[in-house]
Amino acid sequence: MSRMILGDEQRDILIIGGGTMGLAIAIELALRGARPTVLSRQFREAALHAAAGMLAPQAEGLPAGAMWNLCTASRNLYPSWIEKLEQLTGLDAGYWPCGILAPVTDERQRDRTHPMEADSRWLDTSELANYQPGFAESVLGAWWFPQEGQVNTRNLAKVLVSAARLLGIEVIEGITVQRFQQTPQGEITALESDRGRWSAGIYILATGAWSQSLLPLPVTPRKGQMLALKPPGQPLLNHVIFGDQLYLVPRRSGKVVVGATSEDVGFQEGTTVAGLQALLNRATAVMPELANYEVIDTWWGYRPATPDDLPILGQGPAANLYLATGHYRNGILLAPITAKLMANLILHQTGDRHLKAFSWQRFQAPSETRA
């Protein structure tokens, strides 16, 4: 990532936040001829590094409605989005549409109420063994979602950084934006940071779990602990397993990512015995053979959660401010559609039916007005 001598030079577009959303939006804007600048506090803090990379709107059980439409539209964009990034960079993003199995241990779980796509289906125990051996006897069967899969987030991080560099996007690392400067009418005129003042015509807030430090948005950190396992021999898993408070994500290398806790503990750092033990107990309850795997890594990160678990997208509380935050568990999944819709809105003022349900104004009391 680049550094520069700071000044008060006018930029075209300033993106605050250099994680998944900030970089994806910047890349899309640059591919369309715009010149964005990205201000990033610490790239290693981005939720991108902590995520497992599941692309799983069906397995997650999203109900019919705006979020389902947004997530499935983004999942369907993934192949072309990844191909574009890989052709640009020459790097492998680790995209793997391996399908997802959602095992069931309670007969009542068989009757799923969310939208089902034509090729998803129920597998009984005999059929399930053909797709994925090794399930515990308590598993009664599983739902199979062949359109879903995963992307290796560590690979994706490298691809996004490389694409930004190759497109000439200025990404300034190690800068903390402290506040907006605004006119009495609410238009943003500049940003104040620990490394000077920055000004642009357009501002995009993509700071994830840290969004409240700049705007009174109801985005809070939701800590997730995770771990990685290494098989003692041949890998067991062929598909992503999405269970109750658990997911198992096999990489092509054979490593299995196990996640994730969901803890409302603010920015509390570190992994805990309780958190990791809970994940291991759930994992071995579904796939007993995982008890023989070696624990090779543990980590944690912060998802940006909102009160309704939906992202905040679109026009912000100022005419030249746009918001792309609060993606919670679906940040990796929603990167392609977020980049596309935000670029359409910013460059062409083209709204979209997908955006209306995700406005920041849904959290405002009727009597409140825009800043």
C-alpha cells in the first residue's frame, strides 16, 4: 500500500476505510474511469482477514425480501467479479463454488421457510453419505445448496490490494479520520485526521465496525473467534458445512476453517478458551473425525452489526456523503453487489430497488431530519 506526503490537495473521491468494501468500491470506480483515494487506518484490522468467506444466502436461511434479493444477486455476480480481478492481477482469489451442506439433527428443521431455489434439495442419510461422508449419527440428513460456496479471504485480500495498486488507486495506510467538517447546510467540506486535513468532492464511509466514531450510525462490533484445523491424512471435507452456530469451510489445501462465535463485547481483543472450546465441541458433534485434526491457527475479528442485521447502503446524511457499512456476517458475499450499486449511485446518481431498504434513515425517528 502506498504512502505519501500529506497536504490539503483536493481529491475527486475519498473513501474512508480500506477493507473489503472500501477496496471493492474503489476498484469498481477506477475501472469506470473515476479517481478514488482510500484512507485506511490498519488494513490488518479489516473484517476481511477474519472472515471464512462463505457465500451462503440459502444456507444461512435468509427470509424472502430485500436482503435475500441483495445477497443472491451478489452471489450470482461472484464468478464474473472474481474473473475480472484475477485477469487484472494474475492472482488466484481462491473462489470455490463447492456447494454447501446444511445438516439437520431435528426433524422440525427439515421444513425451511426461506426461499428455495430450484436446484436445492433435501438429502437423506444414504444420499448424504455420497456427497459427504463422516457425519455423526445424530445427523438426520442435510439440505444441499449447489449454487453456494466460498472464497479464500486471505487470497482475496491480496487480490484486492494488488488490483488497487495496478489501477493506480492511492491507498494511504495508517491514517485515522477523526471528524467531518461540514457547512451549516450539512455538506461535507473536508475530513480532519491524525495526518492532516483532506478534502474531496465526494466522500464514502466504509469503516465497518468503527463507523460510529465518525457518524451516529447504529453500527457496533460483533466479535467472532475462529480456528483452523489440519487433517492427519487425507482431507475429510468436500463441501462447506453450515450447522447450528457453526460452519466448517474446507480449503483446497485440506485445511478446515471453523467458525464462528458471535459476541457483543465491544472491541475486546483475543481468543478465549470458552469461545474456542464451544466451536470445537460443535464441530466434533457434527463431524466426529475432526477430533483427530490438529489445531494450527486461531484468530478473531469484528463484524459490523446493525440492530436489524442489514447493511447501511446508499446516500448518507449529506449530499456528498455515501455509506457502505454494517454488512455484519455477509461482507464478503456482498462485496460485488455493493461495489456495483455504489458506483452506479455515485457516478450516475442511478438508484436501485436493492438500495431502498438499506438506507440509514430506517433508524431515524419520524421527527428527525437529515443533517
